[in-house]
Amino acid sequence: MSRTTTERALIARLAAHESWAKTADRSARTAPARAALLSKFEREVDPGGVLPPAERALRAEHARKAHFSRLALRSAQARRARAAAPRRVTATADQRRAGGTAA
């Protein structure tokens, strides 16, 4: 049986919630991902690997903060744009079933 995109998304979300419910140490589970992200920032700030480790770590931390600040800025801009956009009135489910439209 073929599943719709919505069904596949719901099944994946269910599996993720079940997996996290069974995770005793959430921090340990996500440690490899956090280490990989930090490593990415270290490679960005010191591609040749010539900086002393302390300086590389400091610069990587600033690169990480800049990255997440950039994401926050984009999120705020998107929220502002959505708030300023004219709202589209849509028919309710009952109106659609009855063949009517939104007032």
C-alpha cells in the first residue's frame, strides 16, 4: 500500500517521538552531532589548521554565534513579512462541504 506524503511524515514523527522517549541520556545521544558542528566551524575559521587550538576554539565559537544570530535575524524577518502580508480568508470545512465560501 502506498502512503501519502502526510502519512509518511506522521509515521516518521511518531518514530522520532518513540525513539526520544526511550533515550536515557539525551546529551550523550546528541554529542556526536554537536561535535561535528563545532568541527565544521573550526574548519571554516582555520582551514589550514595553523592556529593554536585555543585561538581556533575562540574563533569557532564566534563563528557559531554568528551563524545562529544570522538564523535568528532571518526568522525575525520572515515573521515580520508574514505579519505584514494580507491575510487570505479561507472557507471553513463546513462551508466547503456545503459548497459555500468564506464571507
